[in-house]
Amino acid sequence: MSDPVVREPVVVIHGGAWAIPDKLSSASVTGVCAAARAGYEVLIRGGSAVDAVEAAVRVMEDCPAFDAGTGSVLNTKGEVEMDSVIMDGRELRCGSVACVQNIKNPVSLARAVMEKTDHTLLVGRGANEFAEEVGIQRVPTDSLVTEDAREEWRQFMQFKTTVNVLFRNSKSICRDGGHVTSAACDTRGHDTVGAVALDRFGNTAAATSTGGITAKRPGRVGDSPIVGAGAYADNESGAVSTTGHGESITKVCLARQVTHHMESGMSAQAASEAALQKMAARVKGHGGVVTVGKDGDIGMHFTTERMAWSWIKAGKLHYGLNSGENFVIDV
Ligand code: ASP
């Protein structure tokens, strides 16, 4: 029998595209690097791309520096409502959950939707009931809420900011005389997390997880759990996870745009840039994407001030936060 190993495994991670404040920068970078290592570990042991993206996203859901799982931001009522998606590029199978509460790792619930139901998306109460059915335990709300998230919510409610300011260049749009001060704008968090992977067998997968955006309306669902917007994976092109202003990302189906460009022959990097450019031009939206092409080609781009990102390929870990950065170490 011939060796089924055909690809150099790759994992690419993001920890949210926005104006990440300096006080969070080191935790964000450490978190995305830990996630990349967790995903890569799965891949080099012969695990699947789906296993790798789930493992990577779980690491970031458990890290309070990110707005996903523990550390999720709060809606206007001060509650946690989380969204997540996972997609397997082999047969385009996918599972999502939206507006779920009291779940430690929404990405694993999304995976259960993909593998154990005939559906692709479960929301709210139904998603929570399904979690109980498959043995995913409820956790107390307080265990998911950090003091930073509470403080951010208090300030946000005071300034009555709109979500749109979060993803633009804060230096150009924040204003003291308007709805939001520059200090408020710079420190509001929404660091959604995501991972894409290519395994040794040439299979791709993508996953994204978020608490959404601070002071969102109860019941608001962003782009993250929407297949084609928050993530997409197709072995015939590649896998993509997105972050940024959810309403803009949904309007342009950002993740699917990237794979569409790759189908027409663009590299993962060119496709990522073109899709984000279109989002800026058509709906004035900002954000970021991480991409892996079906042949292991990597794309990473953001139009916000910063995005924590990392990737591992051929035993080298690359990471960065600011535009133009690319630090490299051996794993
Ligand atoms: N896209 C997410 C949302 O709008 C937020 C983010 O990516 O930071 O819910």
C-alpha cells in the first residue's frame, strides 16, 4: 500500500482583528501561539484537520484574553451569548451554534451539531438542550465572565457606542464629542478566535468561535456561526476563518469570497487581500482572515489596526500582531 501522507500539515490561527490595546497584546500573541501548537500537535500525530481546528480553538476559548468561551463579552443585558462554527472540507459538512449560554467550549458543541444531527445550525434554547443531550455540561455564567468583560460592558453602556466603531481605525474615527471617546474605543474588546488547518491527508477544516461584540442586542447573531461568512472549508480550494465587523462580514460572505477567489487560481494571500478589499469597498467593513489553500499555501491579512495571528508549517512557528510583523521560531 502506498503511504497516504501527501501533505505537509499546516495550521493557521487568528485571535481577533481590532485595535488590540497594548495591555492585551502579549496575552493575545501567547494565546494564538499556544493554539497553533495545540493544533499542530494533533496534525503531526496524524490527526485530522477537524480535530486540529477544534483543539486549537478550545485553547483560545479557555484563555480569558479572548472573546470566546471564557472571556466572552456581554450583551446589553450583561449576559453571555456565544456563536461558533466548524466545517470539514472533505464533504462540506458543517455545524454551528448561535446565542448559546453556559457552555465552556462552543466549538465542541458546533462539532456535535455537525456530527450528531441532521442540521447545520442550532440556536439558543434548542442548542443548549442539545448540549445536554450529548453530555456537554452547563457551566455557571460567572465562570465565563471576566472582570475585564464586566468593566468593558459598564463603560460601553455608559458611552452608548455603536458596534460599527469597533473595527475601524480607532485613531481616525473616535471622537470625544460624539458617541464614544478615543479611550473607550481603544479598549473595547471583541477578539473572536479562529483556526484553519490542512492535514497530512490533504483535508481542510475551519473553525471560529466568539462571544460577539460588547453590548450587542440580546439575540444578535454575528457572522461567526454563519457558514460562508465566519468560516468556510472545501478541499477543492482551502479553508478560511474570519474576524471583524460581523454585519459587514455577513453581507459579503467573506469566507466564501476567499475560497471563490482561490477557485479562480489566486493564492491564499491574494485571495484574502482581495476579499477584505471588497468588504471595505462595498460595505466599508473592516476585519481579518486566516486562510490555508488546498496545497498548504498560507494567507493572512487584516484591515484593522492589529490582529493576533500565528501559523505552523514544516516545524516553524510564525506569529505577529502589527502589520508587517512575522516573527519565526522553531517548534
Ligand atoms: N465577527 C465577530 C462578530 O461580529 C466579532 C469579531 O470578529 O471580533 O460577532
